Amino acid sequence: MTNALENLVSILNLEQLEYNLFRGDSPRNGWQRVFGGQVIGQALVAAERTVTDRNAHSLHGYFMRPGDPKVPIIYEVDRIRDGKSFNTRRVVAIQHGQAIFSMSVSFHKEESGFDHQIPMPDVPLPEDLPSDDELKINLKNLPDNIRRYWERERPIDLRPVDMSRYLEPKKGTPFQNIWMRSTSTLPDDVATHQCVLAYASDFTLLDTALIAHGRMMFDPNLMMASLDHSIWFHRKFRADEWLLYSQDSPNASNARGFSRGSIFTRDGILVASVAQEGLIRERRTKT
């Protein structure tokens, strides 16, 4: 297991403080605020620790304040309902005595029923795309902030189907396809794979809204932050095997961008759907 993935698995292993209280740490990676995917993943872990024999089928979270990476995050779980088929949980993430994130999670026991899905886009397979090491070589001439993003060790291997927007940003149809998987093998339990996917689902989704405007998340003139994030888990999967994250952005307005994503196995099975709205503002120039 790579150091970055080992670190991710470690921060997802929350410490239980009390019956419904859990504590999570943040990696020491120099970020000024906690990565949103980390909070989503840890909140899901906290909720799952209070449920047995059922897996999450949906979650809906709201970001309220930026997280401070220098101090632990306390996760308080409210066991709202335990039913015959569904369990409902509410999780609040707390720092400095204030809520920074809240999430509702629903768990469902396995049962049979109707079954259909949309088809996976026809895209090159991950083996036909530049590897992480090849990307680092090809990105040497990019601006420092973009190059550093792709060069740093990550727990998730990301392979964009089209890298052209990073090389020469221009306005286009707001969609992108990215292959992703954890950089090493994960434990076999379903919960771990759901939490790692929840973490990874926040990496590039909001950035999709900027494609329509020829901008990138690395733009120093933009202020961007996740406002809410939802995931629906449809079928079982492994986050350490290649998954295609097919993303589009139907709308941007009122300083908010909306993006959605469909996540497929390499065999074309739809395993999850994601939606997110985020703040996108031009930074005000100081006079």
C-alpha cells in the first residue's frame, strides 16, 4: 500500500469516543483547509459504525464552514431510525465548537427488484492513457500550481481521458471522463470501498462546471468551495479497481456551479451516481 493510500485508510479509521461520538484527523499535507472528500468519507465511516448488516445506499451532505486541518474533527451521529428495511442516520462534523458539515445517510438491506441502467460512454481504457509517471513527464511545462497538483503523491490514481484542457484551457461542452482507482489494494469490506469512493468523488466534479468558461480550478482569480454533495450507491464495486467517473455540468448561475457524475466499472456497470453544487466566484481585486 502506498504511503498516501495508507494515510487515507488511517484517517478513515475513526476513533470512537463515546456511543455516538467519533474523532478523525487530517493528513499533514500543507492544505489550508480540509479536503471536502475527506469530511464526506469520515462522516460516512461514523454513520456506518452505528449500523450492522446493511450498506449505505445514499448520502446528502452540506458544507457550512471550511475545516481546519490542524485540529481533529468530531463526528456526532444521530440514530434517527432503525426500520425493517432502512436505517437513517444524521452526522454533524464539529470543529472549534461549531458545525462545519452535516450529512444524512440512509442504509438499506439487500433485496431484489427492477434493474436497469444507462450505458457507459465509449472511452479509451485506462491502460491506453498516460500513467501517473508519464503524466508527470508531459506536464513539466505547465504552471507550477497545476504541475504540483499532478506530481504530488495521491491515494487515488486519476487518469483523465482528455488532458488537453490542462495544457490549453478553452471554452467547451462541460463534461469530462476520468478513470480512477485507489493506488493499492484495499480490504474486502463494502464499507471501506464506499468511503474511499466518497473521498475520491470530490476531486474533479466541481471543476467540470468551469469547462464551459475555459477556466480551471487552479485559477488564482477564482474562489471555489463545495456547498453540498450527494451520492447514490447502486451496486457493489471495488474502489481499488478502475472506475470511470463520467461528469457533466448542466448549469452555472448565481455564483454557483452544478455538476453530476455517473461512476461505472470498466465492464460498464453503473455503481454510483453523484451530484454537487459549489460556490464559484471571481475574486475581488483589491483597490
